[in-house]
Amino acid sequence: MSDILRELLCVSEKAANIARACRQQEALFQLLIEEKKEGEKNKKFAVDFKTLADVLVQEVIKQNVENKFPGLEKNIFGEESNEFTNDWGEKITLRLCSTEEETAELLSKVLNGNKVASEALARVVHQDVAFTDPTLDSTEINVPQDILGIWVDPIDSTYQYIKGSADIKSNQGIFPCGLQCVTILIGVYDIQTGVPLMGVINQPFVSRDPNTLRWKGQCYWGLSYMGTNMHSLQLTISRRNGSETHTGNTGSEAAFSPSFSAVISTSEKETIKAALSRVCGDRIFGAAGAGYKSLCVVQGLVDIYIFSEDTTFKWDSCAAHAILRAMGGGIVDLKECLERNPETGLDLPQLVYHVENEGAAGVDRWANKGGLIAYRSRKRLETFLSLLVQNLAPAETHT
């Protein structure tokens, strides 16, 4: 397998350990929140937060990759700034030091001298993590390092992470909110073409032990490179596909009984929701977190994740896009799909990850401007799109 993918899996697990450790003590957690500066804010939220956990995770990923693959760190891009201002007005640049003691000392400055918390965090940061996966370990594939760029979203759905709801019930396996919606996203792409090649989605909070109240997580990965397609769901995928064959119709038959399901954001436009209700009936699920909604598609819980706004970013979609590519799916630009004429035979407008938006500033440079649709089956997507276009008001397809 790819040594880089193996390292990213290990480091995602270390990142998940940090995320879990930071949630264990509520008193500590209150110290970890600092409001983001204006230029870093996601306009979708009135208040957006940067947490120490976010920054720690991002720095651990960068540092670990740099140590194993010197030179690659210059092509790692993330959402978070690693600068903090503590209560004493000191500006601190957070980084991973060479020893646990040095890291604890630096963290202590960020945490206003809280030694106990700093040492506990430094311990987790410097802990070694092993990751094994039989599917992945049995294949040998080398991806050249010099073509790679990496997008990192250290903790996606920060609001749910801060809120920390642990007792949310799922709806047909999909969580509308809560810690289960938190993900760590690492997406690897080709810096020349922008095509996603490898993806890791780590879900740190999947199930909680009722006695110890400690969380267990789950990790998903995919690799799509030079005709090789591998992913962590390969053992279960044939069963899922088998159950899908009766719904995989196209043409007029599908128009009457398509059995489509979709996951959406609670902030989705009413026009899109109305069209979706005509296409999917009551099989529309609201959920928090772009990474989690994409993961619902990866897991086969829904056919489609659709979002018409421009408030997701390259770091939100790259990891899931790589995994979906390995499964025969992808993530496309919604606006371009709606404007496309299928009869001209134009290919689907897949998102790419190497070009910033012209004329944009701050995080908007890397926004998915046309919205997105994540899918597992190209055939099903084509049918879904034709039904969606039929059910949207004519003006909506050209806005």
C-alpha cells in the first residue's frame, strides 16, 4: 500500500485521541475555545470558534508527515491558524516540539499556566499509534510524493464538538447532530490536476461505553490512483450493492419509483428542499457537518449529499471525494450540473482541489462556490439529476 496513506491513517487516529482527550474534562474544554478572527470566519455561522483541539490536531498531522516524508509539509493546507493569544495578551505560535516536556511547556502558555491540562495533552500528542487494516496491508502501491497536496480539516463540525451532545438518537442510522457528526478529514490530491487520490475520514465519537463514558471511533479510507481503487468498505460493499440492484433503474421506470434518499444541511434553500421532497419523498435527512454528511454517502446510508450554498470548502470535501472515487462515485459541482445539458455528452463537473477561486479573499478562495453533490453511483446520480431538474423551478437552474 501507499506508505503515505498508512501514515495518514495512523496520524488520524492520533488526532482522534486528541479530540477525545480534549472532551473528557469540561473545565479544561472551556479554556480551549477562542473566537476566530474576522478573516477566518465561515459566514454560515454568526459565531465561529477555533479550538485548541483543532489546532493541535492540524499541527500533529503536519509534523508527523514532515518527519516521515520531508518536503511534503509545504503542500499541507489546513483550515486553522496556529496562533493563539492567551489571557495575558501573549501571542503564541503552537507547534509540536521534539519532546513531550517541551510541548507541555508551550501548551501551558496557551492554557494560561494550567500545568495539569498541558501535561495531559502533551502526553496524548506524543503517544505512538499503530493502525492496521488487512485490505490495505495486502496491497503494494507507490504514489510519488512530489505530485501530492494535502487538505486537512482537523475537526469538522466544530460547533457540535464544542456543544458535545452525547445522547442524540439516530434516524435510520443518521445522526442529525451531536458528537457523532464530528469528523477528522485528510484528503490527498494531485497538485497538477486537482484530482483527489487518497482520503481518510476519522469519526472519533461513534459509540460510548456506558460504564467508563469513554468514546470509541471508526476510521474510513480510500485510494484511487492509476487504475487502482481500494477502500475500507470493500468487505461490506458487495452486500450493499446487492441490496441496491432493485433500485438502480434508469429512465421512465425510475421516475415513478426511484427510491432516492438524500442528506442535507438544515440551512438548505427552501426551493431545493421542495424539489427534493418531490424526488425523495420522506427519505430526506438533516445532519450537521459537511464531513459527516459525505460520510453518510460513503457508508451507503443515503444515495446523495446535496448542498446548494457556497459555505463548504476544499478541506471539507477532498477526503470523502477520494474515498467515493475509489468506490465508483464522486463529488460534483451542483450549479454546473444544473446548467449542463446531458444530451451534449459533457462529463460530470467533478470538484478539483488545486485552484483557488478568482477574486476571492480569505477562506472564500477555497470555497466550493457552486455547491456540491456527493454520490456513490454515477448511474443513480444521472437519474437523480434529471428528476431534480424537472422538479426545480426553471429560474432556479440558472441562478
